[in-house]
Amino acid sequence: MCLVKKLADCRYHRCMYFVSNALARKMEKIAIEAWKPAGLSPSHAYLLMLVIENPGVQPMALSDELQLQPSTITRLMEKLEEKKLLVRTYEGKQTNVYPSSKGKEMLPRLRQCNAEFFLTYSGILGKDESSRLVQTMSRITDKLDV
Amino acid sequence: MCLVKKLADCRYHRCMYFVSNALARKMEKIAIEAWKPAGLSPSHAYLLMLVIENPGVQPMALSDELQLQPSTITRLMEKLEEKKLLVRTYEGKQTNVYPSSKGKEMLPRLRQCNAEFFLTYSGILGKDESSRLVQTMSRITDKLDV
DNA sequence: GTTATTTATTTGTATATACAAATAAATTAT
DNA sequence: ATAATTTATTTGTATATACAAATAAATAAC
């Protein structure tokens, strides 16, 4: 019942804190593998896809969509800009983010990595269980938003 | 349907990658709040509880139990040792970890924080949904272990 | 019209975690 | 008994993310 036989009172590895973190880390690992061919981390890749599909998008909108803090979005964009995959233009307090042509060219490859990611985890979990899991976690995350 | 109205093609925030990470981050936030009275992060607190309940435990066992890499366990222990909450003794290649008396004294408070954490999230999600979620995520994390 | 407040973004800094390499002890093979 | 391999732990370094403060523009209040 308890993974580590020697430990008394093994309830912590079945605690919400570690379980949710462990699942996220495992998914992250699968995602990192899936996006390696594109040379990007999963977060960078998703951000780039969003920018390609929504040229001129504002960091704020990216922050809402990806559920990451604005400062994290800035950091992700910095790296993608260094790699010449996107550009920021500034008008007033607002920033607009556009893909570069080099960035746009990556879209098919990015979509392929995304498909690969999906196939990997749903291959292990099954498609039904996978989509149920996403739905459940998504619903619960929204509930916790209070 | 899509949180950010302006964005076309909003499927990424419902992707396994972001959903699992977002849920973990929300739980982490709740946990951090819950353990503030003890002056410890959730990971440090769980590690300390395990050590109190299993005096002389080895880092490897803690790593298995908490599903964290050995190097992460070392880092967590370092901090707890700095705070005089635990001590490491070395015999051969093996390290044994013991709570200090100051550490042991914290147990009731730590348990109270743990209870507080549980009450907070299960208050929002309901007890049934909470325990179902832990079970589901736990089962799925194990499946992904392949 | 100037001042105060709000909003969007960035910068400085901190935390949690991991991977890979280093160390060192224990075990196995010869 | 020595050499080779395995195991446990630590150290050096990197990544992802966040919070709080700083900046700067836009809006509201007076």
C-alpha cells in the first residue's frame, strides 16, 4: 500500500499537495520530450502558437489564456524574441506581440509536437480517461479560482 | 467558453499541460497559506513530519515517499538543518535523518496546518470530490510511471 | 488642467525543482 | 585482494514560475 515499506504513517504521498504536483511534473516531462524537436519548452511553444494564431495579441491576454503571471509571460516572450521568433511593438502602455516570419514558419512543426504530446499521454492513459482528466482538473481549477 | 474573448482558437488553456500545472499551482498556493503559521513551505513541512514520524530515515526513502528527486531532498534537508529542526548523521554511504527536539516540538502545529490545508480545499471542492480527485490523480500518476 | 487612481508591462529577486557530474561507500567479479 | 560496478548522497548549475516594486501610460476626480 505504501511505496516505501519502511516508513510508518505513509499518507503524505497520497496527499493533494504532492499528488497534484507529481502529476504536473510527469506531464511536464512528457511535454518537454514532445517539444524537443522544436527546440522549445512547452510553455514557450504554446505561447508562440498563440501569438501566431493571434498576431498583435497583448501580454495580458496571453497571461489569462495560459494561466501564468504577467511577469512570467514577459520572461517567456524575452526568450522567444532573442530567438527571433516574435517581436514586440509598443504603443502607449500597451504591448503588441507578433510572430516573425521565422516564427510563423514553425507553426506546422509546433502543431506536430502538440499532437505528439497528446498521443504520448493518451496512449498511456487512454483517450477517454485523458479527456475526462482534463475536464475534471479544468473544472476544479476554475472552482478554486474564488 | 474561452476566458479571453479576443483570442482565436482557444484550446491551449484546456490542454493537459496547462491544466495539470495550473491545478498544481493553485493547490500549492493554498498549501503555502496553510503552512505559513509554521513558518515552513509545504515541502519542508511534509519532509519534517516524515522525519519526526520516522526518525533515522534515509534521504532515499524520503525521495520515494515525497516523489521528489534525491537532490531536491538534500536541498530541503539543508534548510531544515539550518533552522535546527533536524540533524543528519553519516554512517558509510548512508545518511540518517533525525528530528531535533525543536523539530519534534513542532509536530502538533504541523498536523494542524495539514488539517487546515485539507479543510481549505475540501471546503471549496467538497470532501467527496476532493478525495475522488486525489485518488484519480494518484492512479494516473502511477500509470505514467512506466 | 492638474492631481490621483487605475491599468499594463517590465525588472529585480526569490523559490521550488531538476539534471548531470562528483564523491564516496558497498558490493560483485575476477 | 584488487578492480569494476553499483548505490546513496551531495554539489554545481539550470529552468520555470512567482511576488513585489518600479515604470509608464490612461483614465477619473476635482
